[in-house]
Amino acid sequence: MSSPLTRQATDNSGESSFEFSFFCDRCGKEWKSREKPFTQGGFTVIKDGEIQRMLREQEHRTAFEQANLEAHLHFNRCPLCGKWVCDDCFCAAEIRHGGLCRNCSPSAMPAIDSNSLSEL
Ligand SMILES: [Zn+2]
Ligand SMILES: [Zn+2]
């Protein structure tokens, strides 16, 4: 199982469906994956608890991988600090770097004189 894209993610899956939440690394804004029903591998009724548990585990993993992939479309990776942030926390105008999060974007920070920046 891959690790979640954002530092904070929760599993809201219930008995009959799978759903995951991912949170912006900067402001904590939540993005929820689309709820996926547990299909029991396409079998209609499975009485065997062990098989059901295995199928559920498998679908749970697949659902998570899909949600995790989809999260890439909803969050932006800051190339400087490596955080995954929501659109609100992302400054796409920082084209020199291909976009930066608002923690790293100089234009979003309180005035820093250019001398101190060039020393970096
Ligand atoms: Zn955010
Ligand atoms: Zn950053």
C-alpha cells in the first residue's frame, strides 16, 4: 500500500463502502475521495466471513490507491518544501519554480528585501 499523498489522511471506509480524506499540508483543508461501494468482487452474496474479509481488504487497498492517485489532481506539490497543498495555498504564478506553496512563495510573504534573498 502506498503512503498517503498528504501528511494527514483518514480512512472513512465503512462496512459497505470505501472513502478517504486527504488534508492540505498547509491549511488542513479536506478533500474527500468519491465513495466507492464494496462490490464483494462482483459476487452477489457471500456467506463466508473469511472470503468476504479478504475481498474487502483487496477492494479497500484498490480504493485507497485510486483515491491517492486522484488526490494528485486536487493538491499541488511545492518543489521547495515538498508539501502537498490545496489550490488556496498554492501560488501558481511563481512560474520560475513551476508554482510554490504560500509558505515558500516570496510574493506571499511579508516584504523581504532582495539582498537577503540573493544570499540564499
Ligand atoms: Zn490549503
Ligand atoms: Zn513550500
